[in-house]
Amino acid sequence: MYYRNMRQNATMIRSRGILLLFLLPAALWAQSRTITGVITDGVEPLDKVSIQIKDTGIATTSDEKGKYRIEASKGDVLLYRMLGMKEIEVLVEDVTRVLNITMYPDFEELDEVVVEGKIKKETQRELALAYRLKKSVVRTSFGFIDAETSGGSIQVMAEDDINDSALCILDMVRGNFASVRVVGDCVTGGKLVIRGAGSINNPRTAIFDVDGLILQDAPIWLLPSQIRRIAILSGLGLTSKYGSSAAGGVVVINTTNTAQSRGPDGEKNYDYAKLRDNFLTEKPLTAEEASNYDPNYVKEFRKAQSLEEAETLFEKFQNSYGKYPFYYLDSYRYFAQERGAMAIADSIIARNYELFESNSPLLKALGYLYQEDNRHEKANEIFKKVFSQRSRYIQSYMDLAMGYADNENVTKAIALYSRYNLLVESGQFPDSLEINALMDRDFNNLLMLHSKDIMKKSNANKVFVDEEEMLGTRLVFEWNDSEAEFDIQFVNPGDQYYTWHHNMDENYDQIVQEKQYGFSAIEYYMDNTMTGLWKINVKYLGNKSLTPTYLKVTQYTNYGTPQQSKKIQVLKLILKNANMEFFKLNNRGVISSKR
């Protein structure tokens, strides 16, 4: 399975130099435009939703059809409010024109109304909904329980109280729970003894319930930064379902299920799908089935008997789709990849480049397609253009540095990574951002692969590269539109799956942070302990407009070794709410099928 690789004790590489700040002219930054959209609850339009430019008195409301319009400038934050619904904030970017918003019920507000004056036994559905909002709710192997209403003895440590600097679960528990004694350490392992469980002369140790996986020994392989909630259960009423092994109590650990960790047997890359009984039952759309939803002009292109016939069809459809930039992206892809006619593909883009040149998301989509075709020089020119438009975005540094690296211009790539590190050191970008770990890893990897050349030209011999932390199969996902919402589903050879949710309802804070600092990327590693075929599926949820999103995956095999190789694939996301295949991997990380 795959899991998200979070920042560990990675060596940060910082360089001294001149800090260059890229500031757009104030007049350009303040240019206003009309933002329009429709607000719904996912099914029905919502009227009387307040839309306000944050920290100003400028506001409007949605009509009975959920429609609204408001004048805003790049850098403004639009605040969407409605009684009983969660507030939503959206940053206005350089290309923002349409924002179709889906709002979700605020269960925290509803709880305040329902619970007042009476106590009722909550259903599992209600507890599941409350889990994200109430720190007293924990998820056990046998369902959700609420420490406030369970009737037993439950001590809970919520995410806000967790000390990320602790080495393991033993350090986290030590001194933070009454009547709990820690035996052992984070190196050799240990146990927890809950006072009152067992007898004084024969104390019994607690078992551990980690997202449904029952363990006898403390899971010291879990990263503290990825533990969301810890609960200590004692008393027969709470532990009886676990059987006699729980006579010493139960330590329930809920994780975020998105982190790198060490498995129970010490393996570095641990498959979180193994922690839960979550078998794939819904068959995703195959690439062939998904192609039935391709635009009609693409289907007609594929019917062409010759290259000349395809060119004629392109000219014909241009009369209808000529103002639609995605028509040219689709046409480029067809002629370049399916026909191998690069000259025609390049001509299509060159003749219609004005549709792309001032739109960063469209440029990035084009750059992705160039990368997919291993046309790295053309891709790098695209990312230079994006950097000039979005020099405040972290992703711009990442894309351009990688573009230089792909073109063997290691010196410029290193200079760009160093410049970014200076911005982090100066406080322009927070040091705590998760994307920094990805940037550090790319930087370290570049230095490792080119260490001999670099050492001839600089003092790179002072750089420490932690190769052990970089070995294996690495996947880096990137998307061209910061408003895009989607789910990535990782299915292991046993048909168990884990899903990473990238949507406003389930990952709101992450998306807000992405937009605030301008990055659209996440990395995962492959658990190579299970043999067989792995499947990666994607469900597109939209991007607040009616346009496609381009999702790129860079797959590294033998990552961090001289034998390292990589392959890029791009998926055009346009069919909403359908789980479809992206690509497959065997246990060696080889792509076995394409879109």
C-alpha cells in the first residue's frame, strides 16, 4: 500500500546567499475582476448564502438558484457563510473567475442544539459524524465510543495535545495519563501497565488497538506526528469485546492514515490498508470504459484512417471548439502520442499559444504533457513562464527546479532549491509546511545523483544525504489546478485499499494551506512487502468550475540509488464522481498498464 511521507528528522540543506524577493506591482496585484458561481449543498442550490471579501465590508448573497457574483481582486479571500453550514474560505488567484462552491453541514453547531438539556445514546452514525469534531470520540475495532457518554473509564489525548517531538507512543503516554505506567523505551520496545487492571502482585499489560489492528507490543514504529488520538480503556464494560487478552486494558490509537511509519516487524514502509477491514467491492472504470466519456472530437480523431484524415477533422472541429484551450491540449496529445506526429502537435500549440500564455494552470497542463512525452526542454520553458507569473508560489520553485534537473542543468536546479531554502529561513514560507519535506528530498536526491560533478564545482562535500531514507519506489502526485478536489485510492494486491481525500469537506485545512502558499503536490511510497499487482484509482470531484484538471504522477523506481529511474503519466480529470483506474504497479514498481 502507499502512504504519505511526512517530514521526519531530515537534514535541511540551507545555503547562504542573497535573498531575492519577487514582488508584483501593487497595481497589478489589486486588479479586480468579477467572480461568479453557484452554491449548493451537493444536491440542491443554496440561497441567502453570504459571500464576503474577508476583513472588508464588501459582501453579497446567493439567489434562489444559488447564483452569485462579486467583484474581487487577486489575493482577496472570499468567505462563504450560512447558518448550519461550515464556513468556507477561498483565496482569489490570478486566474480565478468562476467559483462553484459546495457547502457541508456544521455538525458541531447541531450538537450544541441537540445535546442541551438531555443526554441520549448516540448511534454509530452520529458518532462517526462527530469523530472529526469531538475530541472525546475515538474509533475502536468494535465501533466508535464517546468518553463523555460511554459510562466507563476512558482517558483521551486528542491531536492538539500530542507532542510531535516524542520519539514514540511510549514517550507520548509517559506522564500524560493518570494510573498508567510505562515499561521500556522507544529503542527496545515496551509495555503499558494500567493501574487497577490485574492484581498488584501480577499486573497485566495493556494491548493496543491501532486503527483496528490488535497488537500485544507497543507500536513504537508509529510516528507521533501521525497519531490523531489516544485513548486508555479500562474496566470490563469497555474491554470485554476484546476478550481475555484485554484483561490489562486497551490503548486505542487512531492515526491519520496518511503518514510514513515503520511497520510492526520494523519495515520502514508500512501499508495502512492492512490496519482496517476495507476490501474493495466497487469495480472502478477501466481505461477503456472511461474513454467512452472522452469528447466527441477525440473519438472522431481515433476513427481516422490516416494522418491526413485526422488533420482534416482537426480543422473541422476547430470551427466549433477553437476558443476552448482544452481542445488544443487534447489535439496535441492525440497527434503527439497516438500518431507520433510531433511537428503537427507542436504546430497546433504554437498557432494557439495566446490561449495559454497568461494562464498558469493551462501552461502547467501543457508542461505536464511535454514531461509525459520526455520533452523536458519544452517543459522547462513552460515552467519558466509559470515561474515569472507565480513567483510567490512554492510549486513554481519545485516545477522549475525539477525542469532544470531534467535538462541536466544541475547548477541552476541547485541554485533554485537554495533560493527556496533562503525564503524558508527568512520566514517567507513557514518551516513547518509538509511540502518542505518533499522539496528537501528532491534536493537531497539531486545532490546524491550528481555528487561527483557537484563536488568538483562547489563545497558539496559538506552536504549530508540520508540515502537510507530515500530508497524504494516513490510516487509524487501533482495537479495543475489548485481548486481541484479528488480522491486517490491505493489498492494493494489483497484488494484492500486506502483513500487519500483531497476535498474541502474532509481536508479543508490542507487545501487552505496549499492555496495560501501555492503548492499542489503530495508524495507516497510503495510498500514492497506484498507481491502482486497494485492499483491506483482516482475519483474526480471537480474544481469549482466546469473545466478539466490534469493530474500528474511521477513514479521513481530504485529511488535514491544510482539505478534510479522515473516515468511520468498524466490523467485528464473531467468525469466527476466516478472512480476510475489511473495506473497499475507490480511489486517491483513497474507500470504495467496505462490509463
